[in-house]
Amino acid sequence: MSISEIETRAEFDHIRYAQLWEDAGVLTQGLGDQVGKTLVSICSAGDNALAMLTLDPAKVVVVDLSPAQIACLQVRIGAYHSLSHAEFLELMGSRPSTRRAALLERACAGLDADTRTFWQSLAPQVEAHGLGGVGKFERYFRIFRRWLLPLVHSRRTIAAIFEPRSPEARAEFFDTRFNTWRWRLLLRVFFSRFVMGRMGRDKAFFDHVDGSPAQHVARRLRHAGVATDPSQNPYLHWIMTGTHGGALPMAWRAEHYEAIGARLDRLDIRPGSLETFVSTGEKAHGFNLSDIFEYMSPDVFEAVYGTILGASAPGGRLVYWNMMAPRRVPETYADRVERLDDLEDRLEAQDMAFFYSDFIVGKVRG
């Protein structure tokens, strides 16, 4: 079975994720020193591939099965070239705006005709929700936020989530004010396997997952609300309010905007699966594998992992997330990969992308 096994079971003709739901802060720390080296990244919406440019690599090869997800990166490239940082945040949806249509037109001006046409067809949605709000996953949360969340919590309670507190005070707030029976009922219904498969993630992505997605989300939300500081969590902020507030994803922050913009020519976009890189015989020093192994059977995971190892330079880093399907280093390759347990533990404790249950960093032995 090829790396692109999921291609036969999921649809890739629409934007699934209009923004990244994985923390680039822990990704870039997991990748380590990559100055002047070659990196490979799953595209998704493009934000983490852009964040990887802050590591000053020679190039970042970006791959994805979905033309729509590639288009998300291409329009971001246009935005970095043509918009100020404040305008970029308006276009993405992090800040309110009445001029997103005009900003989108400027961002698309230098793009190829097909990509311009793609985004022109979505201009009304971008104007309403921002570029970061037009994916299937974001629509799923918008329904949750607009129609169901108000039945459970008041605006005052939602705003209180993002007040800075000590860990002890966060635990008290979560247990006594937030985690009500109405909230627990909402989680069981809205984050069920059936509803998530129909409205959020593609149902094929649950083929190799055991257990209840709702119970998993409940556990991870407590982690987000207590173990980490919600006031610094852009992902939780978007889910609950539809904006990022004072917390932004790494690639969208002012301190990185100029450096990323100056290195955009180091992006090497190759539509297709990871095979578009692996088959060339090139070697990479770091891989952002997102959560691709979540979608693979154990046997396919082992085979694909070995293929990626074959494309890894000695000392290279393999970085990825697990949500519900456990996918650590296969026993077959245990002697070829050093598990960086201390680094994983430290970064996992910092990870604001709270849906994931595990964060993995492997170092390829020479």
C-alpha cells in the first residue's frame, strides 16, 4: 500500500482545514536546528510550512493530496507579498474587517489563473469569515459556536475562559463553572463519531480509531483549560469566539511576519502525497508529518514509516501528532530511530493544539 492510502477513501476537492490546528511552536522546537537544511511538510492550510521558514532552512518542500489545501498556502504567499501584517490578520479572520474582499483581491493578484478563480468563487465566504474560517472544520465549529454553545454557556462565561489565572484557579473555574451537565451533554452529541464524520473530519479518518471521540475531546478540553493557559491559546479562542484575540498562531505573529515574507522563495510546493518527495531520492533533515499516520492501518503505517526513514538524512527529525490512533516508532525500526522522550514531554506540556493526545519527535540515527 502506498503512502497515499487515504487518497482512495477520503475526498480532497474542498478545503477541509482553512487554518492549521497544530501548534507550530512545538513543531519548530521539535525540528531543532535546521539552518541551511532541507525540510518537508504536509501542507494542510500552509501555516506550519510557513512557520518552518523561521528556522532558516535552505528549503521547505510542501506536499499535499488536496489542490484546495495547496490553494490555501498559495493565497497566503500572495498575502505575505502584498499586505501589511495588520491587513493580513483582517484577511485571515483574526481581526474584524469590512474590506476582506479587497484584501483578497490584492492577495490573489500575482497568483495563477486557476488559483485566482478558486478564491474568487469563495470571496463571499472569505468576506464573512476570513480566509481562516472557510474550511469544513471551521464551519463545524461555527455551527457549534453560534447555535449550540449559547444554549450551554453565557457570553460572560465564555469571556471568562480567557482571563489569566493560576493553574489552581483554572481548575476551579473549569470544575465549578464550566464543566456543567449541559456542557457534557453537548460534547457527547456534537463530538460524536457520527456528527464529526458528517460535519467535521472526513469519516474515513476514523477507520483506525478506537474509543469515543466525544470522551477524547472532553479529556483534551480539560487539558487545554487547566494544564495550559487558555488566554494564550489561539485554537481554543477561535473555537469559542470566532477570532484569535490576543493569541495568534505562530506564522501569523508580528515578530515572524517579515522573516517569513523574506523567505517565501524557499517554499517548494509539490502537489501530491509524500511520494512526490520520497520518490526523488532526495534526503531531508526534518519532516512535519502532521497527523497522517492517524489515517493508516498499523501495517501501512509501518511500511510508510520505513519509506520516510529512507528519505531521511542522518540526524533528521520526524515530527508528528497522534489524536486517537497510537502511532509511535514501529518495533521494526526501533534501532534506527532515537526517541527524544524528554523533549517530547516538555513540548507536549506546552502544546496548545489540545485535540491531540500525543506528540512524537524521533531522531534518525546515523
